[in-house]
Amino acid sequence: MRIKARGSISPTLPIRSFVVSYDEEEEKLVVCAVNRADIDPFIAGALKAEWPLSSMENQIDDKIARRLGITAFEVLALYNPSLKQHLRITPLEPLDQPPPPESK
């Protein structure tokens, strides 16, 4: 993994968003932090999944981080089908699905 930073990081950083893209031609993930104001128009018209912190008891733990990461890869693979062959992750159970019955 290589990190390419432009300029120096100042103590008063603008609000940024974290964007993950898949470059199909070079078969690589591209991760960047972009100014939120620059992408607000795109967010307004985008497919969104909102994760209110209140629904997570106002904390982000390992379980939430795993769910978010897997969700991100599943969405990327939906729009970049060639990525799917590289995924080796266990699909998540839907949040609203009841647990399976216990075996007797």
C-alpha cells in the first residue's frame, strides 16, 4: 500500500470524506480523502446507506467496522463485477433477519 499525500497536513483540516474506488484496469483499490464540499453534489444524487450513530449506541466497535467494510466491498463489487472474484469475505446476515432456530 502506498500513500500519496499532496501538501502538508495543517492543524485546521477541512471536513473530508473517505472514498474507495476500484481501478479495474490495474486491479487495485484506490482510497482517498476528498474535501466534503467538493463531493456534496455527487452525494445528493448517489445511492446512500445511512448509518446513524444512535443506531450503534453512539460507538463504532469491531462489529460495526467489519459490517461497514464488508458492505463497502459488496457495493463496489456490485458496480465493478470483476472485483467479485477477488473477494474472500463471509457475507453478512441482514440486520432485520431473525436468528436461525436452535438445533435440538
